[in-house]
Amino acid sequence: MNLPLTDPVLLAQDIPDVLTARLRSSGQAVCLRFSHKGDLLASGTAKGTIAIFDLETNGVARKLKGHTTGRTVQSLSWEKSGRYLLSSSIDWKVILWDLQDGSRVRVVSLGAPVYIAELHPQNHLQCVAALYEYRPVLADLTSPTKPIQHALPNLPLRAPHEQDANPEKADAKHFTTVAAFTPSGSHIITGTTKGWLNIISTTTRQTISSLRLCSKPILLIRLSTSGRDLLVNASDTIIRTIKLPDLSNPALSPDQIHLDVEHKFQDVVNRLSWNHVAFSSNADYVMASTLMNHDIYIWERGHGSLVKILEGPKEELGAVEWHPHRPFVAATGVESGRIYLWGITTPQRWSALAPDFSEVEANVDRKKNWSNAVWIWKMKSWMS
């Protein structure tokens, strides 16, 4: 569209507002991830397949099959260039795909169902994974035959006064549910079933800082592009944002790491629970899909206020993702398995075509107007 013909107010708008498309591939979509460039959208299904959508045409560019049929794809993670994609499943496997030809570069069994797996931001042959009722794993996939797996700690780093009299018994069911790399890859942030956040050094594989947010499991964590903002969704119906120090700074010591909750987002009236959360592209907004509800809530981070409720299909929405560069949102339908897309519509300003061009609110019957004008002219002539 010609930019001068669009409303500058609409151009400045940075929140999607209209349901623009519905995508469907074989299988029920359960997880989503935009590529870093934003030109592709990967979707994992409950059948174990993966579809790659081209967002220019909304068509399926490639289909990937490698996980056990009927086993849900749990997570997807892109390599920066967009060539490689990591998928994880409850079939115990993580698969590294080469999208240039759709081949499987690595297929690794981690010994337990995988909650979530994520590629190292600087090395696509390294990943971290949170496993079902087991310790998280830092996996080196360099060797095609013998990948190296390093177990990471589940337990938080506690001060002496916070430790239990019988720590082994207290932490018997303390497991990691989510894990993510910081943008530099120097640290891993994990969340546990007991509501703890742990910061783990990628080099030493030791926990250097911990913070307890609640007593309920942490369901999802997301980092902003800068790595200075952390978004946490816990099963206590509260979404939290946390400001992080510059963990890539080599001069930063563990004693200098202080994690403080910036904002809490919740529905105090209806006590809604949240299925999935995401930052906007610039981390100015927080977005969440709701359990047993078909709305997407968007809050502004500066004041913590609710600014938009996206309405669309009349079904519960699961995974939600915000485009990495523009106001564009994708979500999965829990019942139908479709993928829904929201964007911004920018109507043309036709009055900009010519100085004497005027816009009207509705269609005008010009023939009728001309007849009325002629009749008025005749009446004036008779009266004179």
C-alpha cells in the first residue's frame, strides 16, 4: 500500500486489532514459533508433525515428519538464520531439522518426555531441555553418533535460613518444568514445580542465583530480545515480569544478581488462568491467552494496565506468539487446531489523491442528488 495514503495514526499503532486469517495444516496445531526474521511460522501438532508456513502467502512451505506418530510436539526453537529448527516431543526425542532440504541433522533421545527444548542462541548444535520428572539437560549435539548430555540442577540455591531440616525429603518432587537460554547463551534460566526461578551458568552448569515466586509450578518463561526482561507464567493465575541484570557482563558476580518482580498481571474479578504468554516485539506489551476462554489479553508494561482484549474465534486459544518485528499475533485453537492470525488494517485515505476529493461516510446516490439540484434551480427560476 502507498504509505502517503494511509493514516499516520494507524501507522504508529503497535497493537494488532483485527482477525486477519485462519491457517490449517494436517493435524491439530498445539505450539507455534516465528522465525527470527519473521518470514516463517513453525507449527507443531498433536500428531507429531510440523508445518512451516510462509507468511507472505499463508501457505505451507514445508512439512516435517520425524517424531513418533500420535505423540505431541511440545516445543519449537529457531536458529537465528532460519535454516535450522529444533523440535521436542513427549516421545523423548529432540530433532534438529535442516529446512534447506527438510532433513534431520540430529535425532536424540533424552530418556524422558520433553517439556520444552531450546537451541543455544550462538550454537545450533547445543540445546537445553526440561524433562518430565527428571533433571534438565544441556545437550551437545556436535557428534552425530554420540551426543553429550549434561544434567543440570533441579534444586534452587537457598540461603542458610531458607533450607529445610530435611532438604532431600522436601525436594523429592522438585522438578524443572521450563528452561531457556539468555540471548548471549552464557546462562540458562529455569522454572520449577515449586515456583522457583533458577539462573544456571552454562559453563559451570551450576545454579548461581534463585528466586521463589510462588508455591505453584511455573508453566512458561520467556525472555525479551535484549535479555533484560523476563516474563513468567505460573499456575497461581499471576503473570509476572522481572527485570534482569546484564548476565553477559563478565564482571557481574553472583552476589550482585538481584531478581525483583516488576509487575503482576492478573484478573482479580474472574480469576482467569492463563494458557500461554508472550512479549511484544519490543517488550512494551505482555500478551496472554486464557484458560476456558476465547480472548487474548494485552497489557502495557509501563503502567501495568490492560490496553486491549483481542476477540476472534469462539473457542479457547492455546499457544500465542507475537511477531518479532511488527504488530502481528498468532494463536492456536484448542478445539479446532487451527492457527489464527491478528494484524492491523490500514484503510486508504482517498482524500490524499486530490485536494478537491472529499470522503463520505456512506455511498451517495449521485443521480438523485443531481435531480434534486436541478429541481431547486427550476424553483428559484420560477420564483424570480
